Amino acid sequence: MPQLLRRIIINTNYEHKPSHYGQPLFQSHPHLLRPNELTPGIPSEEYERRRKELMDSLPSNSVVVLIAAPVKYMSGSMCYKYRQGSDFWYLTGFEEPDSAVVLEKNASSRGYRMTLFSNGKDSAKEKWDGPRTGFDDALNVFKADDALTIKAFPAQLRSMISLYSNVYIDLPQSPRKNARSTKSLLRYLSPPVNPRSEYETVVESLSSSRRKPLAPLIAQLRAFKSVCEQQVMRTAADISGRSHAKTMRFTRPGISESALAAHFEYLCSLSGSQRLAYVPVVASGPNALIIHYTSNNQVVRDGEMILMDAGCEYNGYASDITRTYPANGSFTPPQKELYSAVLSAQKALVGLCTEAEGLSLHDLHRKSCDLLRQELTQVLYPHFLSHPIGIDLHESSYSDRGELYVVLVVLSSLDLEFTIHARLKAGMVITVEPGIYVPPTAQFPKHFHNIGIRIEDEVLVGEKHPVVLSVSAPKEIADIEGACQGLLGLEPI
């Protein structure tokens, strides 16, 4: 090998292991990112646009504060695979824990000043936990104006927020709603809760007139997916859709539900997915009547159908697909009749997912009840039809399913109303998932007893035409039977 070429290979970051950064970047992972991308599929300029759009929407004399998601522990000191907080990641692309960002609105051409707090380089810790991004790279790669150690964050936060009249900030959510007092028996059955952080103390010291909720404002930005986001979500849906099809081929009577769940996850990982977006539902036979059946611990029997609700997360975006198919590869006449009814309704509802139709999610749900026969829906169709999807599986709890949702934001002496029009708009991505679940009771025909069917697609709302992102997952009867029987040329692996 020529000496010059040898030096180039040795000196390039492309061949450097371990990486110099705390997350994949083009410099270290050119097989995952393009030169202009900060995270896979999303260019650095898009993160800049998101921050500027947020800061431009705020009144003068405003500051935004966000902290990274905490590390979560499965047992003792054994942690789960880390996932960054969705809003923090949406604005920064920074994937390390123990981080925070402060955006100060100003009169510069950029419109704000960005300070990123993190651990920085620490050779002793990196020997155990892997590389971390240095402060210089926080400036050069993540486009911060200043990069400081996270240890300085509480003091810096106290100093910064004292300068502003409007502080947009959210306290970390409690992991349990309606948690009882620490005097509860639970305190003796689990590790003690950590003392309140200095961050929380600083935030709670703010007067209510200065402290503003941040999450609803970011939710408005996240509701509309950019072209880059749409492409990433299409890839996530393609990975999940193909995995559904191949799992159909893999299925046979006598196999366990857990084996099907494992096979689906394996296929998604093999295609580049970082994790599943949620615990999958693999419900065989009567188990399909349980909407959130996640035990997945029984054996599939001949003649049963399998309801599989499963999707992967890919490059920060979730997918969510449900298919129902026969374990032995062929629908029985009752199964086919009921499946055809749900499929017909689902396809009609997907066709309504356009801005031109002027419908809200609530309107769509009402139409789904009409299509599935209103008088039976309370028993046979107990769940809502749709939810927004994106970085989170259930995107933003601040988007409304009704006609209008109003977020009141107090700005000094004025009340400013941010109105979220819940009517579907082009660029939104939602699920459409009608279902029928027939209990074994005398009021329903016996040949339909214990059949549960749900068909769920991800749909990109268009101005006049919807786009089904999850098109790779078979849902027509002929395609499902073809996938199960190997007639589509699919192999289980």
C-alpha cells in the first residue's frame, strides 16, 4: 500500500474507533449520515430552522430552557438503552444524557443565542461508558454559541433567567400520575426517590407570571412534518411493513406469540432500526379481544387469527402498524367476512385524510363509528380511531381531537391565544386504525365469537390526496394469504 494512502486511512475519522463523538456523526459514521446531516436523515439546517421558528414566535425578553431526558434504570445500576427526550432532540439533535440547552431571544440576525451544557470529554468516564462530544464540537457541529459543563448549569440558569420576563420551561414529568405520599408502603418496596434537583428548585422559585409552558409551543411545530421527516417516517414504516410481511411468512400453528414478537424485532434491527417504538401486541385467537395485550406468552393454534400491532423506531421516528392475519395462511369464511368489513371501513377512512375534507380526528372517529354500525360500536369498537405520530408514538398530548384546542399563554399584561386547529392539515401524520372485537356472548353470531380484527396504517395528510406510509405491510386478503403462503416471493428472514 502506498505510504500516502496509508497515512490518509490512518488519519481519517472514518476509520477511527472508538468514535470521537458521543453519537453518530458524518465524520465518524459516513455509512449512516450524509455530509450535511446532523442526525440520520435530518440536516443541520433543519434543526436551525426549528429553533428559529420557535424563537420568532415568542415575545421579546424571552428565554427557553430544556433539559435532556434522564437515564432510566431497569434494575439497580442496570440501565435501559438511552433515548433522548423528544422535545430536546427535536430542537438540538444532541443525544447525550446529562445535558441542557438555553435559547435566549435577541436582536441578532440569528434571532437567539444558544448555550449547550453537557459533560464534555472525560477520559476516565469514557473508558466505562464510551465517548462523549467535546465542547469544541458542541460549538462547531451542533452550532451552539457557547458550550459549558453541565455542572455549571444550575448557577448559569439562575443567572440567565433573572434577566428575562418570559421563561419558557417545563419541569420533568412525574413517572407516575396520582402518586401517593412517600410514606406509602411503596417507598419500602423500591429504591428511594432521589432528592429534588437544583434545577427543579430554581424553576419552582420563578413567579407564575414569568414561567410559561414550553411543551405546547413545540407541539405546534412538531405537528407538521418536513419533507426530510416524511422521508425518515416512510423508511421507518417500510422497515416495519416488510417485517410484518415476513413475520406472516414465518408464522405457523404451534409457534409461540413471543417467537413472532422476537422475529419481528430481529427483522427490524437487521434493517437498521434502533429499537421498537413500543411493546408489540402479538395476540392470537381470543387474546385479540384485549386491546393492549402485550403478554405474548401463549401458543398459536390452527384456525386462529393473529392480531399483530408492532412498529419500529428508526432514526428518531416511530412507526405504528397493525395487521390481522390467519395463522395457517387461509381465512375462514367468517374471518374473511368480518375482515372485509373492517378493511372496507379502514380504506374509506384513509381516503378522508386530506386537508380538503376539513375534518378533525374527532370527525373521523364519528365516521368510523357510522361505518362500523353505530349501534354496535360501544361493545365491538371500544377505542379511538386515530392519533398523531412522529418522534413519539402518540405525538403530543397537546393536540386536540375536537374542533379547536386553545392554549392560553400569558404574556406580561396580555393574554395571547395560540389556537391549534385540530382539523387535519397537509403535512400531519396520523394513524387510522378501526377494529372489531367480538366477545363470546349470545347477542352475536357464534361463528364470529372471539374474533378480534384491527387494521392500522400510518397516513400522511395531503391537501387533496393522502399518502399511506405503511403501504409495505400487506392488508388486502389476497396479499395477506399470499404473504403467509409464500406466494409473494417472500422469505421469513
